[in-house]
Amino acid sequence: MRKVGSLKVSVVGLGCNNFGWRIDAAASAKVIDAAIESGVTFFDTADRYGKGQSEEFLGRALGKRRDEIILATKFGMEMEKGQLGASPKYIREAIDASLRRLRTDRIDLYQLHQPDSNTPIADTLGALDELVRAGKVREIGCSNFSVAQIREAADASAGRAQFASVQNQFSLFHREPERNGVLAECEDRRLAFLPYFPLANGLLTGKYRKDKKLPEGSRAADRWGPKVFTEQNLAIVESLIEFAESKGHTILELAFSWLLWHKAVAAVIAGASQPDQIRTNAKAADWQLAPDDLAQIDAIMRSG
């Protein structure tokens, strides 16, 4: 368990972006059940996922178990035409819609999904502060923010609720938060960092191997194939698999444990469309990487 503001979350979280898009309500419920049975207590969704269905499926499946988990959702990306942003008026509409779909009276972590250049951050924080004071939200967070935007929000939050977390893309294959200073900023400000796409669109699952064709109809083949599953990346994957296996681990365990080695990272949020996937993910964070392990991993990543 690690902290997100006042919240205690499991270091492996369930990303619910597949619900309502790739899998239906019944399949989603099976994944949710498996997550809870495996000790996962952090569930992260967004109003946009499945155009509201992810929240609906999650709320329905949780039922009376709602108080057993930490529930995070997001707002700000377009739902229907004109339904987006971080204005106080829209925030009030979005929170009530999410609460209704999730069948709950409060959101544990309410996150701004992306910056809104049309709304001063002070106005956004003022509205979010009202939700905290009203008991509809426990902690607030942001997503896809730069260092400058994190600092602007911190400066504007005096006397009001402050962001407790930053959710940006981060994995062995996408290390932008290290390069652009976001990770260091989070550590300095004691903000919880929540990496999304921790498995690099499937590259780090070990399912996709060099010289093997991507499965027909898979998300990897359809959406990410040409850009992500390159010969160079797959060669790196082979080296990472060889290294992990030499230490008695899997590449999945390497991916999770490498992320959790970073002090600012509170939880690794990974999606799942089948119960076995979340069961495997829940066990993947136990490898305590040594300095020599980290050096070898970095050398492998540079070799590509």
C-alpha cells in the first residue's frame, strides 16, 4: 500500500478503460471480482471511457463492496459535443453524472483528465474545493500536466484543495516524465505519480515476441502495431525477457517493479479484459530491484 494524499491504495491498481469499450458488463464484473479477490483496492476509470459505461459497469459490479475500495475517476475530456473542459459549471455537471453512474455518494480521487487552456486553473481548483467541502470528493488530481502546469496549480491552490496526484504516461518505453522533470517535481512536492500505459501498449506483457505475427484483430495489431511493435522494440523486449528470466522473474514483473522503484510512484494502473490478467498483475510488484539490476535494465533500453 502507498499514499495518494490521505488515501491508501494498493500498489497495483485496475485501469477500467476496457469496460464498455472492449468488454461488456458481465465480462467487466468478472475482472472486478478477480481484482478484489487478488487484493487490488485501487480502481481508476473516467467518465469518457465507454462514454459513461465504464463508470456504470463499475458501480453496478461493486454494489455493497464500494467501501472496500478506493475509487478514482476523471473528467474534462469530451463526452458529447460541447461536454468537456474544467469550468466550474461543467465540473458540477460532470461530478453529479459520475456519481450517478458509479452509484456512490463520493469519489475518492477526482482527476482533471487534461489541462483546459480556456479555464483559469484557479477557477477549476475553486470548483473542486467546493466538491471536497461538500463531501462529494475526498482528494483531487490531474492528468497529462507539465511541470509548469503543476506549479501553476500549486500557486493557485493556497487555502483550497490541492492536487494530490499526477497521472501521466510512463513506462520503460516512454520515459518522458523522467526527461521533462514531472517525476522529480512530484517527488519534491510529495505528489503521488500514477503511470498510465505502464505496459507500453502490451509490449511489456511478454505476449508479443520478435518474428511472431501480431494476433489478427488484436488491439496491438489494429491500433498500435506499426508505431509500437517495431523490430527494434521487439528486439529490446527479447533482451528484457532474457534478463528477467535470468533473475527468476517475468518481463511483466520487471515492468511493474521498475515503475514502483521510483519514489513518487504510488500505484501502477494496468487495464485488464480477463480475470487472469488482473490476477497476474496483482502479483507482479514483488521484485525489489537492486542498483545493478537497474543499471542492466538501462543498458538494455539504450541498446535499442
